[in-house]
Amino acid sequence: MSLKIYNTLTGKKEDFAPIKPGEVKIYTCGVTVYDYNHVGHGRSLIVFDMIRRYLRYLGYNVIFVRNFTDVDDKIINRAKNECLPFSVISDKFIKEYFDDAEKFRIEPADVEPRVTTHIPDIINFIQKLVDAGYAYEADGDVYFSVRKFKEYGKLSKRSIDELLAGARIEPGEKKKDPLDFALWKSAKAGEPYWESPWGKGRPGWHTECCAMIFKHLGETIDIHGGGLDLTFPHHENEIAQAEALTGKPFARYWIHNGLVTVNGQKMSKSLGNYITLKEIYSKYEPDILRLLVLSVHYRSPLDFSWDKMEETKKAYERLKNAIEEAEVLNKLPIEENFEGDLYNAVQKAQSGFYSAMSDDFNTPEALASLFGLVREMNILRDKAIKHGGISKKALESYKEAAKTLHDIGRDIFGLFDSLQPCVKQEEIKAKEKEESINEDLIQVLIEAREKARKDKQFAIADLIRDKLAEKGIILEDTPFGTKWKKA
């Protein structure tokens, strides 16, 4: 079954075919680090974490880049208000980002570039646009000439006339056309700046990602992603710059996740209706928000409420209980006259899950397949408890179902990290035997060390102690003999 992805650029689902077979290059726009992350940020992080995990499951080598905008008007304004260098603000909130990402098990990107560490790349990129006639300098500012890129508007499906109706030149701007956008901003008093061919200044927002993509992924990538609100003007402006310079497609597939709303309004800091990720995990397990996000198709809006968090918590408990209750059945007597098993249900759930995921990452349908399996697991559990026993085949099929839920939830949805699927009794016995052998070996080594010490072979005694320490075993010499413990 081929993977289909909805491409914002074409407005339809398309069969996914990466540029290089077996490899996928993805770039997503990261956060502007001037404040704490909210649920809107969290949704985008969870969605693209899921997409990356599923592509990897399909066997692709995924190269994933997500940036930090660490110099920006909002960062500078906060730094001024708090009488701090702008870098102190950005460093603080980059750390907060990583703390949140770890809590929600967002896997780190392969590269996480900062704007401030790519200034030479950005300047070089802008200079090439100037040299090619697509950009011009005006008193220290550099602007992109939108009308010179004939396909402008193709991502957001907007015409030049439509855009011109809402465009205007702000006070202080020196651009030739209201549609033109800034690539480089001349420095204002008290603001951070870098030297450039056009004087002291800093990058414009829309040009940063282009330069970082070119540096880390190349001129054409497989997937470019971000929130729906970035489609215009940010991603539209990226396309214009990159394709004006290279004449090649900038990204083959554009994926945009829907916005998070509260009572129908977009969740945003400017409206003051946002809920931080810290507030979420102070009240709920991070898995609950992950499941809520995945219960809605990534392209649809997600209207957040605490009531929905409570409903999702109950759904999560159903999944978790189905996995953990394998241990309940494990304690029942084996009754070979018990009829029924879950092997067909497992196969059906797996097939339904992967069919849904391959249809533009349809996580609600994929979850429906998993909950269908949970329903069958609960029926079998109740039947076995009422019967007072379970057959070996039925028990092993339940364990297989529990492992399927656990592994899919962990590997693709990022859930259940703290849970362990029920293992077979022979595996438990083998593990106990292995640990017992290890303890016996430790005791033999302790006795060998004692003999070496008595024979004044202290180098050998120290070597045994050090090698055990490398394995996490700490020796303590007491008047009653040598004791050991795990570090």
C-alpha cells in the first residue's frame, strides 16, 4: 500500500515519492523563542513527530531539521523590557523548549539550527538574490521584488491583485512596491546587529529558513511543514526566494497542520487565550495531550478544552488498562477447554491501522482500529475471568494484542513510554536466570579479589574493583566482608 500525502501546493492527495529512494528530507519551521510554548506549538511538534516516526517505520532514512528563530522583534522587545541581552531571552526559552519536548517525548531533530549561528549563510543567500535582480537595497534595508517572481501566490492560492488590495507601505519602509518583503533590516538604535554589505542589520524572518534549508538539506527537499498560519506569507515568501534563485521546486510536498482554537478562536499569545505546555503536564500525563492531538486529523482544527482533556484521559486509560491487564490473565489457571483467541482481531487492527496511516496520516481512523482491538480484548478478558481460566492459545493471543497496542503506541504515536508489554513466562524465567548468573559471577569476582588482596596482588584486586564499577557494581569493604550494590 503506497503512502498518500495531502500536498498544500497542489490541493490534493498524492502518492509519496521522495527525491532519493529510501531517504526523506524534512524541514519544519520551529518556534520563535521569546516565551513559553503553548498547546498550539505542542500540536505542531506532536504532528510532525508522528509523521517522522511513521516514515521511519516504513523504512525511510529520515533527515529532519527544525530551526529556532532566536533573534526577532518580539525577542528584542522582551529583552528591552527585562533589561537583558536578547541572547539571554532566547537561550532561556530554547532551554524551556527542550524541557517541554522531552516531557512530551518529541524526538530531537537531526539538526536544530539557530538563526544567529547562520548569519553568514543568510547574507550570502540575500546577496545572490540581489545579484540575480530579484532583490534590491534601500538605505540599508534589502527587499525582495515580489512581482519579478511570476508564480507568487501559488501555495496560498492568492492572486497579485488580491494581495495588493490589502498591502501597504508601513512608516519607515523604503520598498518600491507594497507587496515587497524585507530580507535584511537595517539596525535601529539599541538593537542587535551584524555587519553586512548593506550596513549593520539583521535578517528578515522570511529569508532565514531558506538559507538554513539550503545549508543543511539542499536546494530541493521532500517535505516542508508547519502550522496552517505559516502558509501565507511565510512559506509563500520562502518559495519565491528559493525558486527565484534556483529555478527548481523548493519542496515537493507541503504539509500544514490545522490550528488549535479555544471556543472557535485561534489560540495565540496576542489574544491571551493560550495554555502553556507546562500547565498541561502539571495537570495531566503528557500522553493525554498527545492522544488528544492524534484523535483529530492533523489538517483539521482542534478546539481545545479541559473537558476534552478529561474525555481523552478516559480513552487513554482504556488503552493502558488493556495492555496492563495481560498480567491479570497471566494469573488465571490454564483451562484448555476455553474457546476463543485474538489472533484475527490483532491482524485486523494492524491492517486497519496501517491502511489509515498510509492515507495522509489519518490518525483518528488508525486509533479507531486500536480501540476496536481493545474492545475484543476486554470481551476475551471478561469471558476468561467468568470462566475461571484461560487456554494457553487465548492467553498468548491476548499478550500478542497487548504487545501490538504497546509497540504501535510507543513507536509511532509516542505513547506508553513508561509501560512494559506483558512478556511470556519463559522470558521472565530466562531474565531471572540471567540476573541470577550475574549475581553469582559478581560473588566469584569478589572472592577472587579477596584472594588477590591476601596474596598482596593489589593491582589485580584494583582491576577487579574497577571493572565491576564500569558495569555499575560498587564494592564496599566492611569489617564483616565485602558487600556490593548497584550504582
